[in-house]
Amino acid sequence: MNSRWMRNGFIYLLIVVAVIAILFTLFSDVSASREVPIDEVISMAKLGQIEMIEVHGDGLTVITTRQETLTSRKEPGSSVVEMLQNSGVDPVASNMNIIVKGSSGLGSLFGILLNFLPLVFFGAVLLFMMRQAQGNSNQTFSFGRSRARMLVANQPSVSFADVAGADEAKEELEEVVEFLKYPDRFLTLGARIPRGVLLVGSPGTGKTLLARAVSGEAGVPFFSISGSEFVEMFVGVGASRVRDLFDQAKRNAPCIVFIDEIDAVGRHRGAGLGGGHDEREQTLNQILVEMDGFDTSNNVIVLASTNRPDILDPALLRPGRFDRRVTLDLPDVKGRAAILEVHSKGKPLAEDVNLQSISKLTTGFSGADLNNLVNEAAILAARRSKTEIGASEFVESVDRVMLGPVRRSRTSTRHEQEITAYHESGHAIVGHVLEHADPIAKVTILSRGATGGHTRSLPEEDRRYWTLNQFKDMMAMAMGGRVAELNQFGEGEVTTGASNDLENATNMARTMVTRYGMSEKLGPRTFGKREEMVFLGREISEQRDYSDKVAETIDDEVYALVGEAYQRASDVLAKNKAEFGQLATYLLEHETADGDVIQGLFNPPSAPDDGPTPTADPEPSPAV
């Protein structure tokens, strides 16, 4: 219990007591007694209607023969007995009891307090209002203070062991850790450690986690703040917060200052609506000054993260500020397996769980996605009342993370189910037959998210480059759904389910022609220069640097590529009509088919001959 709370509590208690005392003083005796003048008391005494008179100071409490209680007051210094005798009333003869009670010290004190009670009440209210005004004033003057959250070295920290799938990035940052631990080792050789390290990567790749790991490994204070927290509506607040942040960092050196999403204040100057005088640019200028004004003896290192390094101001990236850039890519299959192992620590996994196999199902997943995957699997296992997380929970969680949960409440007619089954079968058959398409991993007609069904293909290995043949096979696979609907139900029953497939195929064809130079007619060159608004941080237009004739050729090439993909899909489904129908029937019955089912359609088990032939036991399928 802090002193501030005690002071405020005392003020509140004082106000409550004052209000209660005032109410008690005003209403305590209203219903119990009636006040009468002293002359009426003497008249009642003459008539013999008074049984007892209590004298307490100048106040009188009169009890009548009817047991009615009255109050009255006499003149100061006068005697009740003398007043009655002067009026011809003998108290002794009339059997009237007169009791004189002296005023005690406590009663006097209480009377004094009652007299000063209004003053005490208003004083308490005034004190309360002054404290409230003081609190608001403190908040007002605290606008310029930094809102960075500080983690000290003795708090539970993150280490490099908690970061997986970013081995190259950890190697780059080990130098920072060594400098913070042993600065003399570098200073004696005249080496200068990078004052700023910029972490670049897609959302969820572990930029913030890696920054905290550096602090945990070095065992130094860690100041964390978001770039958006510098900017306020008041002029000069951002720059003031920057100064306060770096002042705190210098006082706690050696330490690390981490600015998350620095692109919120680090964009190109001169791109804002206020020219070079807006609040954001003033904040950026202060950051530039503070970073360039470090004393090497302070051992303060600035880490920052962004997923848009292209929009940062060049002055921020020059040597002496953020002179080192560490890129965090999406993890490969080995990195994903390592990340799954980190997030699976402390969780009971079943024997059929193989993290290596699961990592192959999660192509394109970031570290945050994999963390969510493990958590979803644990939740799903708990929902099923299991004591261990099994392979089925992990496989189901992959679909949940990618597309969302199954929407079983979404009702569909039998005809709609048939359309979905044949549509997805068209994708799967074309993708399985074409050589350069990725292997089909799963086909389902269960509705997830915004999809009525989906076909998922997984590459056999991670790739960074795409070939012309791969693009053509992917386009043909995308057109397989529309071709399947047309072949099975006719032109009149073609649905809107292929809208996304058509969009993907068209965009892929246009990208091949205009960006990758994969057009025979146009040759190896690009068309169109994309323009970005630095202040907004996104593409808003494309500058057309080609003639109308070239534009027509681009449209013709795109049309030709899409038409070729459509024809290839038609040829594949026509040659594999039996397998196409079998897969659709299987989906209508089982709702989901994996890659082994599709493989079995094209490679059925051979029928036995006249006599049984010994066969080797089939190899068990790899556990997932």
C-alpha cells in the first residue's frame, strides 16, 4: 500500500465523516423532540403538566406528564429554579424534578467540532480538488517523458536458445553481445561496434524476440518502445520523448534501446503533408541527433525493427547510425522444425508426432505462425479430452491456421457438394499429372473460412526461384476447377467458385510478361514502373512506359498464356477422366482425401495371380 493511496483514502474518509456528522446534526433530534419557548415551559409548570426538567448549560429538556419530550433554552446565567419561583411555582410542592447536568469536556469538544464542521468539510473538498488538479498537471507535463518499458537484467529474460530458425541473424548479433559484455576487448584494438542494428523481416519472423534475446544474453537493461509512441498531436512531444529515452539509456548504460516499427517515424523527410516542419520529421531529426551523439564509453546500442526498409530516410541508414542491417527471412524446413521444437518444450507430445514431417506441411509459415500452430494443437487436444498432443491435432491445426476452422454449420445442398467435389478434383488431378506442379498433399470439400473447399499442394523442398514451366503448370492447375465444372455440368452450370482461380492465373500471366520477361514476343524486358507514396508506404500507381501497341501485345500475351493453361487443363482431365470421376466420388463420400489416395488412383495395387505370391510388408507411412 503506497503513501499516495493512503493520502487519498484519508481525504475521502474525512469528507464522508463530515457529511455524516452534518446530516446527524441536522436531523438527529427532529423527530424525537419539539422545541418550545421558555414562557410556555413556565406556563405548563403552573398547570402542573411538567414531570422533570433536565438542565444542561443553557439548554433544557422538558418531560411532561404525558411523557412528551420538549426542548427549550433559558437566558445565559439565569437559574431555572429562580425563574419558576419568581413565577409562583414551587418545584418541591409540585413534585417537579429538576436535574442539573454539567457539560463534560468531551461534549464541549464535540460542540466545538460541530461548530467548525462546515469549515472542515469545505477544507477537505478544497484539498481534494487541489490534489486532482495537481495530478492533471503532472499528466500534462509528462507528455514529453519517454514511455519506454524497461526490463532489467535480473528479470526473466530471453536467450539465443529461445530463438530458432535464424542462425545467421544470431551470428550477426553475437558481436553486439560480446561488445556489451567485454567492451575493453574491442576498445583496446580501436574497434568501433555498430551503434545501431536494423532488423529487417516480414511480420512474425522474430525481430522483437531476437532483440530481447540480445539483451538477455548480454544481461543488460532493455528499453523497448514502439515508433508510434513518439508521435502525438502536440508539437515537440515526440522530440522530447526521444531526448528523455536516450537520457535514461545513458544513465543505465550499458544497455539496449529497442525501437519497434521504426518506419512509423523514420520515413523519408519531406514526404509528409506538413513539409519539413511536421511533428514526425522533428521526431526523426531528434533520433538522428541522439544516435550520432553517442559517446562510445556509454555502451548504448540501438536496435530497431521494420518490415519496410525501403521507405526509411537515407540519413537513418548511413554509417554511424543504423550501419548494420540484419535480415530475417521466413524459416526453411530445417528452421521450422527447430522452431517447432522450441515451442513444443514442456508440452506432452504423443509418440506419433514427428516435428520434421510437420515442418514439411508448413511451407511459408513464420515463427509466429508456428507458435500459433503448436498452441492450436494443444487447444484441440484439450477439447478432445486427450492427455497428449497427437499427430492428428497438428495436421488439423495446420488447416486451422491457414484457412480457419471447419464451418460445419454452413449448410449446402447435394448439388453444391457435387460441384465442389468435381471442382477440387479438377485442381488435384491436373496438379498431380503435370510434371512441374507441386505434389498434392490434401483435397477437401469441407468449408473453411471463405472457401467452400480447397486443394493444398506442398513443394518437395523450399525454393527461392520459379521457372517458366512451374508458372505454366501452376496456371493450368488453377484453371482445372473451371474446366472440371464445364466438363461435368455444362456451360449453363458454371459457377462463381473459380473467380479466385481466374484472378490468380491472370495475375500470374501478367507478372510473367511485364516483370519476369517470360514472353517470346516482347522479350526479356520489364514494362511499367511502379510508383509508391513514401508517406503512405504502399504502391498507389504504375507509370506506363510503353506504347499502346505494346499494351495490346501485353494483353495478347496474357490472353495466350491463360488460354494455353486452360487448354492444358482440359487435355489432362480428358485423358484422366476415370481418375477424375473416382476422386470426386471419394470426396463426396469421405469429404477429404490426402496425397496417398490420389496416388492410389493412378497406381492401383496389382491383382494377384493364380497362386498367392509372397509380398513384402508395405513400408509404414511416415508418422506426422
